[in-house]
Amino acid sequence: MNATCPNTTNVSFHDYQPELESFRHAVLHGLAHEHKQIPPKFFYDERGSQLFEAILEQPEYYVPHVEKQLYRDYAPEIATLIGAESVLIEPGSGSCEKVQLLLDALRPAAYVPMDISGDFLRQSSAALGETFPWLHIHAACLDFTRELKLPQHVPQGRRVVFIPGSSLGNFDLPEAQHFLFHIAQLVGKGGGLLIGVDRKKDKAVLETAYNDAAGVTADFNLNLLVRINNELGGNFDLAQFAHYACYNEAMGRIEMHLTSLTAQRVQVAGKTFSFREGERIHTENSYKYHPAEFIALASAAGFTCEQHWTDPANLFGLYYCTVRA
Ligand code: AVI
């Protein structure tokens, strides 16, 4: 279904009606597992999205500040590498905030934001279309982890996928490999990938970033239980669970969990789940990559790294890769 957003003629909206994985199914299945787990995509209800925006403002969570500075510093160089009149594609575009730091330098022929949340995508694309009236926006509402396709009538030009925010880190390694492979297929030979990926670093810096002093990341994590209580008739007592985030050095990832502070039983959707004291629900992994590790991962998916940039403290990596001929 195609429609043009009401107030902006430079924005078209394409709804591929993504199937939403049932929260109920994921929770009942995940809590019945020997190692209790709930996928991180369920963090993002309205309150969860607001809390995530607040995480981005926390001084300890260096990712957005450092990454944005890289775009400010290197936008002209990035634009020279990508070339004019490209088609810039952003899976999981959210608020379309970071791309705005590149658009004036890049002047793409079209921008294709993709998001699973139709309402959010409509709002952010319309706002972007007003700020950049010259930009042709073809918004696609889809689940990019299941299908990665471009709307019809997207102009010709080098296709470049843009993935900021280290979102790749939330995929396990085989999923990350798979995702990069699909991106290579979408952009084709000579097509590009501009991607921000968080780097491995001192454990204390990483753990501080996911345990901010204001407790916003803790609230974000615990909000999952609030969601279960509200949407699935759960009776989690939030005072009996605690946010836990640690760096698993062997796996190269930050892990987030919710720890049961006592032995207890909890009801969800009419089913009972028992927790031992100290038992955890695993809620998120955030993988970190040394530049050589990311470059090898991208290479296995068919990409050559043309250029990479980092900040003076080597916290974050930004990579521009192209698909090998
Ligand atoms: C969305 N994603 C890249 C964030 C991360 O760092 O893995 C999610 C996040 N979780 C806690 N803080 C931020």
C-alpha cells in the first residue's frame, strides 16, 4: 500500500505490513526456557522508547555523543567516498536523527528509512521531509530482520546502507553475518555500507555505560516486566528484581539481565514461573568489535573496508565498506 504523507510532497510511505512477533509467545516461551530470556526487541513499547531516548542522554553512555562527532568531523570525507546521487537506505531508522548530520554533505538522490513501527516512521519521515525539502524520502514500513527490500520507484544510483548506533551489536554473530550478507545482496556490486560499531575496550568503561548513575538503563530493563504486567496480566513485583549489566569478556559482549532477588513465583497469562534467588532473565546482548574483527565479519559477507574512522579515545568505530566485484 502506497501513500504520500499529507503535508509533504517529497515523502512517500510504503507499508509492507510486517508481521509482529507475538509478545505473549516470546515471553511464555522465553520464561519456560532453562536459561530464562526475552528478546531485546520487546523493550521498545512507548515507555521503553522514551527510556531509550533518555539513555542516549546519559553521560556514561558514550555511544551517541562519540558517534555524532565522527559524522560532524568526517561528513565531507564520507560524501567524497560515497559520491553524489546515491540512494541512502537506513534499516531501523527510528527518529532519523543521525542521518541529518550527513545529508547536506551527501546530497543523496533518495533516502529510504525503514522501520517496523508505522506511526513512528510516518512522523519521523514527515518531519525530516520538512527539514530537508529537497530530499526525496521513500519510507518503508517493514521488519528489516525478515525482509530487506526497496520500494518501487526508488531512483537509480549507488545504493548505500547506513546503520548507525551500533545496532549490529544486538545481533548474535551468525545473525550479524546473515544480516550483512543480505545488505550486500541488496546494494549489489559496488554498493556501500556505512556502519557505526562500538569497539571493545576497558571493562569498567563498558560496564559504567550500561549502569548509568541516574538508573535510566535499569528502568529501561525493568520496564520489560512492567510491560508483561500490563499487557499479559503478569504479577511481577518490580521491587523483587534488579537490573544487572556486565561485560562478558570471553564472548566480547555486554549482557543485560534481570535478577530475581528472592525465590519467588510469578504468574504471566495464567501460567506460573518459578525463580530461584539470584536467577536471571537474559534480556540483551551488545557485542563489541575490534576493528579487525568487524572488518573480517564484513569481508566474509562480501564487503571490502574502504575506510574506517575512530575517535581520539578509540571508543567507537565508523566503517565505509563496498561490495567486492
Ligand atoms: C540499541 N542498542 C545498540 C543499544 C546497545 O548499546 O546495545 C541498546 C542499549 N541497551 C542498553 N543501553 C543501550
